[in-house]
Amino acid sequence: MAQRAIGISGLAARYAKALFELAKEMTEIDRTEEDLIALGGMLDGSSELNRLILSPVMSRVEQGKAMAAVVEQAGLGGLTKNFISLLARNRRLFVLRQIIQSFLDLSASDRGNVTAEVISATPLNGPQVSAIANQLSRSAGENAVVQSRVDEDLLGGLIVKMGSRMVDNSLRSKLERMKLVLKGIG
């Protein structure tokens, strides 16, 4: 399983790098970044869209048509439309989330920033996001740009991912660790 995860992250990184270089050449980094953030938000909010990109049963043509309709409805730019079409033709939509994150990391790095993904059980408000960004900036020694999303399964707490580092301080993982400790005692 670890080998598969490494393969997927490498695949996503290659596609993200290619898209980033093309966006840079076309001076469309900001527009492409906005499009990908919007697309990531749609993925977060739609189980149907997630099933679409992960479906091994749907043909390339079906996935391509469905994603073209989604991208058109969202009003995404031409470069993003063409890129999503390419992913569908190559049967690579299953790595779309990782591509989005890799692209955002490349874009942040290009600006001299570092991207941090913060996952919480409930939506974070502006002051909370700012406080987290300030703390992460001090910790990393560079400006941290926070992308937040909600995962209600966490029950409480946060998961923070920054580069290759992850801190899981969620209530769900604390309960899992406690369960393992108790199994060891009994």
C-alpha cells in the first residue's frame, strides 16, 4: 500500500509540475490556482463528483463528458478545462485531489510561501485561520498559506499537513490511540 501511495504522489507531482510550468509560460498561474481551489471545493462538497473521478467502471469518454460539463458549469478557464480533459483521456482523474495540492504547493513555493492544509471537524473562522497561519509561519520560517477544509469524522481537533510533515491532533486519532493502549492492557 505504501508503494502505491508513493506512485500516486509521484504521478500527481509530475502532472502538477507540467500544469504549473504551462500556466507560468502562459502567465495564468493565478487563474489556474483559483480554478483548482474551486474544483477542490467542489470535490469536498460532492460525493457524486468524487465517485465520478474515482470510478473504474466509467469509460474515459463518459468521465470526460461528465467532467467537461462540471468544468463548464463552474466557469473554469481554458487551461484548466484542457487539463481536466487530458486527465480524463489518460484515465488520471483519480489523482486530481493530489494534483490540486501539488499545484498549490508549487504556486506557493514560487511566491516564497509554504502551503499548509488544515483539516478540522467544524469550519474555521477568519481569526482562527489567521492564528494558525501565523503560528505555522513562525514554525516554518516562511510565510504559510492555509487551505482549510472540514472533515466531520474527526470529531474535534485538527490535522495539519505542511510539506511532508503532518500533525494529527484530532479527537478521532486520540480515541484510536487510547483504544490501542487499552487493548494492550487487557
